[in-house]
Amino acid sequence: MEVNMTTTQLGPSYYQAACFYAKRGNQERANALCDEGIQTLLEVNVTDGIEALFFEKAIIQDDPQKQFELLKQADYYAKQNKNLPLKALIREKLTSN
């Protein structure tokens, strides 16, 4: 059976899968899913949900500089997509570093 997924479901699907692995301590797999999700969304010209992927990728980073850069990307897309709750959370993370 083939699953028909609309482009609006791509971001949330990748995000949920990345969170699933991150919560189980598999940061490598979570990071790979974020990368794949971001790349896929950019390829199909969809920005909806991309901010959550950048945010999740930032949260699981050990390198503070990489985390900062990813949070800035998440912030950019959260602003574009008018995701105000995530934007507030990103601001909180950016100012606490």
C-alpha cells in the first residue's frame, strides 16, 4: 500500500520522527532526520514546519556555535511562517546562551 503524503505533512512528519529518536537518546538519527526533512522541504519549496526542524536540530547540538546558528535559522523561518509560540521559545533560548 502506497502512502500518499501531501507536502504540508512533510515537515511535521520529519519533526515527529526526529523528536522520537532524540527522546530515546539517538541524537545521530534525530539529526539526520532533521537534515533530511529540511532538505526535502527546501526541494519542494515548502517552508511550513521547517522552523521546527531547525529548532529540534539546534536543541540536540553539543556545539554552542552550531546551536546558535541553527536557532537563528529557526527564528528566520518561524518569523516567515508566523509561528509566534516557537518564535518566543527561540528568543528565550537565544537570550539564555
